[in-house]
Amino acid sequence: QVQLIESGGGLVHPGGSLNLSCVASGTLIYIWDMGWFRQAPGKQRELVARIVRKTDDANYSDSVRGRFTMTRDVAKNTVYLQMNNLAIEDTAIYSCNATFFSTAHWGQGTQVTVSS
């Protein structure tokens, strides 16, 4: 059974940083497209960053490019999202996703709140 468990969320001031982690079990992350999504209250879920399977290439949404960095540690079966220069509009629940063609798995999400 595939499980994704996120951690690292919290409360931070504008301009601050957080590093989210997503540990996978029951599978190897290398074979999946791994992504970070977020959903703010009253808004649709959006893709923040993605690493395509079997590559180390990360793609980012325009809203986070240059501030967020997604990485993957195959040995630890974990993906990370380093978030710098956080803004109030980054406040959302961040969820980890693993996709292989039509099959997708989600983590439970971790809350990120940016507030002064």
C-alpha cells in the first residue's frame, strides 16, 4: 500500500522559510511523477512543483518559481519542498502527490500559514 506522509508545515512570518518533506512507503518514488500541490481556503488546488519520474528536473508554477525548490532523495524515498521568501498568499494546505499515468496517491497535507 502506497503512503505519502508530509511534514514541515507551520506558522512563519512573511519573508521566512520552511522546508516540507514527503516520505513515501510501499513504493519507490523514482518511478512516479512526484508533485507538490497546495490549496488555499476558497481556491482551487494548484500544482506548485513537480519532478518527472526518472529525472531530476523540477518544474514550478509561475507563482513560486525562484522562491521554491523541489528536490528528491531516492535513497530516503523522500521529496522536499524548500520554500523561501514566503508571502501571505502562500498560505495553504500543501499536499504531496505521486502519479503514474492514471494512478495517483495523495498525502494528508500539511498546513503552511504565513502571517505577520
